[in-house]
Amino acid sequence: MKALIFDFDGTIANTLPIIFTQTNRISKKYKINKETQEILDLISQLPFWQVLTELNIPWMKIPFILWDIKQAQEKLFRDIDHIQLFQGMKEVLIELSQRGFKLYIYSSNSRKNVIKFLAKEKIVSLFEKIYIGGGLFGKARGLTQILKKENLANTEVLYVADEVRDVLACQKANIKIIGVAWGLAGEQNLVQAQANFIIQKPTEILEIIY
């Protein structure tokens, strides 16, 4: 194993309360007839365009929803000082870096949010690169491109993430995934999606790659 790629929201950073609040706001604005948790379950499991289909949202509204998502990310940027690392994650990232593993981030959040948070926590230097994408059509293609750019074989990498759609993306890209039970999908959904590994706390990453 040479490298680990980390998701950001719900994996490294506990942005889940803000995600819940902003999802609730957007759903009310567009009169989506589902509970916020139901919507988040869909977001965890499906690419963005499929979520819109499941929610019966007309394609003509997509530009407006994308704008609202951008506004939610702007709010996260303003509130980043109040966002916390999941307990034990910082120590694990430091340990992985000291052991010589290359660390990356691949997130559908904005680059400036990720960088601002990592800088706040004084861990930005632990990561080789930060990749952004995968929001609209999923992460499988992006993961394959990252491996190609970084000259890594799929057997040399683990992706660490919290959503069912991350598991499905890794299966398409033929990459093993560590599903984190503390994130958006939760343990049961990760089990059903057949994540390669499922962990309850960050230190268990060290046991998997030992």
C-alpha cells in the first residue's frame, strides 16, 4: 500500500450538522416532499443527477439548485472555524504521513473550504494534493484519473469515505474502500453496499494498513 485518498465531508471534517441544515433549507425552498434525512440518504447513495430524478426535480431548476449548493458552500467557508475534525483523525493522518504513505483528498466540496479547514487544523502539509469533483456524476472516473496522474496502481491505494456512492464508485474503479461508520451513510448502509472495510474510529485505519 502506497497511498490513501480521503473524502472530506463526514470523513475528516464533521460538516454533517451544516449539511443537514442546508439540505433542510434547500428542500423547503424547492418544496421537496421528503424529510431531510430521506434526502440525505439519497445523496449518500446516488450521483447528484439521480438524486434530482428521485426527487422529481425538473431539469430546468438544476442551475438554481446548483447556485444554492454554492451558497451553502460559501456559508461553510464562513463557518469553518466552528467545524471540527472527527476525534482521533488528526493523529492518524500524522501517523500515516510519518510512515511514508502518500495522502490525498478527493471531495465534492470546494477547494477553498477544504484548504481553509486543513490550514486551520495545521494539517494541510500532510497531503500531496487536493482533488475536487465527483458531485454531478459520481467519483469513479475521477478516482481513475487521480491514479493515472499520480502513477498509482489500483492495488496500491485505499479510499477512505463515508457514503454508499463512494463505495459504488470504488467498485467501478476497482479500488478498495474503507467505509467510516461515523459519516453520512452509517454502518448498516455501508455493510449493504459491501465496503471492503468498515471502521468505527480513525485509529482502525492503522490496523488495516499495518
